Amino acid sequence: MLDAVIDVRLGRLHLDAVTIEAAAGTTIAIIGPNGAGKTTALRVLAGLVALERGHVNLDGTVLDEPGVRAWLEPETRPIGFVFQDLLLFPHLSVLENVAFGPRCRGARRPDARRRAAGWLERLGIDGLAGERPGALSGGQAQRVALARALATDPRLLLLDEPLSALDAGTRPSVRRDLARHLDIFAGVAVVVTHDPVEAMALADHIVVLEDGRVTQVGDAAELRERPRSAYVAEFVGVNLYRGTADGDGLVLANGARLIGGDGTVHGDALAVVHPRAVALHRTRPDGTPRNVWAGTVRHVDPEGDRARVHVDAAVPVTAEVTASSLAQLGLGEGTPVWASVKATEVAVFEA
Amino acid sequence: MTVTATATAAPRRREVHTSRPPMIAIVVAAVAIAFFAAPLVGLLLRAPWGNLWNELSAPATVEALKLSLVCSAAATVLSVAFGVPLAWVLARQQFPGRRLARALVALPMVLPPVVGGVALFLAFGRRGFIGQELDDWFGFTLPYTTLGVIVAETFVAMPFFVITVEAALRSVDHRYEEAATTLGSGRITTFRRVTLPLIAPSLVAGAALSWARALGEFGATITFAGNLPGKTQTMPLAIFLEFENGNTDGAIALSLVLVLISMAVLVGLRDRWLRA
């Protein structure tokens, strides 16, 4: 159980009572624009930056609480950290990199090596034990970094943009692996990312951080339905679907179909549709959109001169329309409505 | 392959155009190179090749060589032992007077060695403000002893090590040290297992430079430790004495040994430190 209230100033950045709470076995994503303080929040949890006010508690142990002068040195915290640039030690082999943590925490050399070898095997990279980090591909290095962080049996796993160093081709498979390991990880995991697909694929809850403040906390559905800021509405509160991709698009669990994507993805996949790409009509549209669903309006959230309309349909969807077209269409709760999306507005990713 | 070829072709053509120096520069550069080569050539031309072994196996020569190796090795060990912590403090710690400390450390590099010798004498000599205490308390004196040679050599050589290692410590990516910390490594362990290996090339280069400097030390040594055969007379001192006494052959033979050692250091370092 992680319970943190982070208050710290670093230069122009002020993390203002950023609250992060998570139960053991869950994964939290911290998402936000560049410079919002995501990485600094992780560094506070790790003890690389000290709090000015607030507290960090993990499983009932105080890691940092300036109010009562409590402070646990970073090297004594039960944490694992996967850095954005991985930072594998270039002068050590893969096995020695992974054995480094257990060694520092008191394991004898043979024990540390055995444990490291076990982790390499679990991550499917035992063949790389003798390699130097410089010889690894991006995906391999990422797995080594994860093995190194997990090898100390941390109760808090911190991941800073864990997939950003990978090229687009290897990202999906590493993301899938990472999701699997986070699922079975017994402690609390905190992932920093600026990619909503990554956040939704990896995390149970999402904390949105903007300019040093938490602007919203919730799961993907909550962020989509009630985005509390322009950033969330634009980048996080998108329609996200999970299903199976075939050449034409995505088939959802209920059998409904979403047509789109470039046809290169097959198998487990995610599809993203921006709410602004969803058009609403009172009668069946006759144009060319490939995706047309009949449904009813569940809820309308006005937001300035725009509104978010949540539609229950075979493919539940949130649309963002202008206030004037909302009035023109006469939409309210329970109104029957047609939703349409062009196939070109549907992005399909490997899950 | 084609892509690489076309990508490099254009800049290379431009390079050829701008990198061809004017004739005058080539001539001046050639003169400068000749200036460096001439003394070496002179040494080789005048070397008493037939008599070389006799000159080098003379007991006095062997003694000077041994003394040089022992003293320069000891000075290097001292430079490393004190230099690593010193470089670390200069590179990583903020404290008042840090700029002054850095200037002090670099001073022996620009100070005429003979001035260094005089200054050492005034501090550590029998009447010096520290030497007097050493004499009173422990009954030993540094000037005119082998230990004095080591102190003089360390004084002029250690700055080379400290400056090299300090620069390396500044440029090392400290995030590796943070990564070690999150893995449970304390500061000493991090320094030993992460920082030092990362700067290993600079440690080797710095040690080699300071060793070469110690080996060639003349001014501070002769001023502070004198010129006592078997005790303080190192190779450079022996060479000077032979030369002064008109035994040019002996001076050349000894010089060739130092040239050989210097060359070996250069070759050993060429990949680590002299890479342009």
C-alpha cells in the first residue's frame, strides 16, 4: 500500500500536494504533459529528491516525512527503478547488472548470480547473460532493466517512461510483456508516461499531473467520460477499445465491429477513436462513414462551448460536439441517436 | 549502402575544399615537426651504440635507474592514493574556497620546478615550519633523502593525475550513480563499483601522465633532495651530471633509456588519452 502526498519545489516546478495512493498489486500511471513533474514525483518516491512537505508511506513504513523528520535513505528503500534511459552499467555484463542489486543488499556473490540468472530466465533473456549492455537491442535492454529492478524483490516498482527508448516496431511486444509482469507483481507499481495507450494498457488507475498539480484521478473510462481539463480531454479521454484485430479493424468482445486501422495488426489489439472524430445524427447518416451505430444518449457533459455526449450503443462511444450542434440536434439523456466514425479516424495498435 | 554513400559524399567534397590548408601553413608545420624530430635524431646519431651496454651496466647507472623507478612508482602511488579523493572532492563538493583549492592543485603544473623545490625546502626543510616539527617530534628530515625525492616528485606529478581524474568525474553521467543507489548501493560501494570503473580510462591516463612527469623530475628534486648518488640521484640528475662532466656518451646512453620509457608510455596511452 502506497500513500504519498508530495510537496516539493525544484526550480520553477512546484509539486503541490500531489497525492498518490495505490494498493499492493495495483499499477498506477502518472500521465501529463512535458514538464508537469511526473519524473520528479517518481524521484521523490525513490528518495532521489527529498520532500519539503507531505509524506511517503509504503506498507506502513514512513519513507519520507519532513514534518516528523523521518527519512529513509534511497539505498535502504524497498524499491526498484526502471529509468527512462535504462542506465544499464556499461562496464558490467547483463548478469552482473542484474546481480548488482542483490549483491548490494547483502547476498553472497553466488546467490546474487543465481537470483539474477533466475530473473533473466523469467524475462526470457537468459541467453544474454554474458553480453555487455552496449551489444543489446532496445527491447532486450529494456527487459534487462526490468530484471535488474525486480531482482531486489522491491515492494514499490517505479518506471519512468519505460517504453520511450524503443522504436515503434518493438514497443507493442515489450509493452505486452511489461503488462504481464506488472500483473503478477505483488507490490505497487507506478508508471510515468505521456502516452495514454501505454497508461491504459499498463495501469489500473491513472493520475493526471499538470503543472505540478493532480488535475484528475480515475480509470480510463472515468477520464473519458468526465475529463476535468483540456489536456485530459485532448490526450487522455479518448475512446479506447480492446478486441481482436483482423485485416479490416477490431472485433470487440460483444461481437461489434470497428472498421479502420491500416490492416497490419492482427490478434489482440487496441483501437483509439478521438471523441472529436465521432459525428452524431438524429437520422441514419447516408454519407460514406464506414462505422455507423444506433444508440441512445446516456449522458451529456457541457464544457464551455463544447459538450461531451456519451452514447450507449453496440460500440459505446463518447463524442465531442459544439454547443450549437448539441442544441440543433436536441440531444439529451435518452435521446435516440446515430453515431458515425470514418474508418480513417480509427487507429489500431497491437495490445 | 547507397544511402550512406550519397549521404557522406556531399559533405566530403565540401570538406576537401575547405580543409586544404594554404602552402605557407604546410611549410611552417613541417618546420615545427622537424624541430621536434631534430633532438631525437641528434641523440640517435651520436649514441655510442658499440659502447652502450658498458655505459648502462655501470653500477652508478643501474643505481640511478633503480632509484628513478622506485621513486617515480612511489610518487605515482601517492598521487593516486591522495589524488582520487581530492579529485572527487573538487569535482563533486561545493565548499567555500573550492576555486582557490583548484588553483593550488594546478599551481605545480605551471610553477617552475626549481621554485617548487625551494618552496618545499622552506616548508619541509629542517628549518621549515613543518620540517622543524617533523624533526622535533619524529626525528626525521626530508631534504637530501630518498623520501625527499618522492615528496618532490609527488608535488610536481600529482596535479596531472588530479586534473585528469577531476575532468573525468565531472563528465561521468551521475545518473548511473543514482541507478546504483536505487539498487541499494551505498555511497562508497557506488563509487567503487560504478564511478571508478566508468572513469577507468582516465585513471590509467592520469596515473601514466603523473608517472612520466615524476620520472623526468629534475628541478624540484635537485633543489629539495640534492644530488647524492644512490640516495637522491635519479636518472635526470645523473644525465645532467654526466653531461656537465663531459661524459657525453654516458649522458646519451641514459637519455636513450628515458626516451624508450617515454615512448612506451605514449604508445600505451595512444588509444585512451591521445585519441583526437
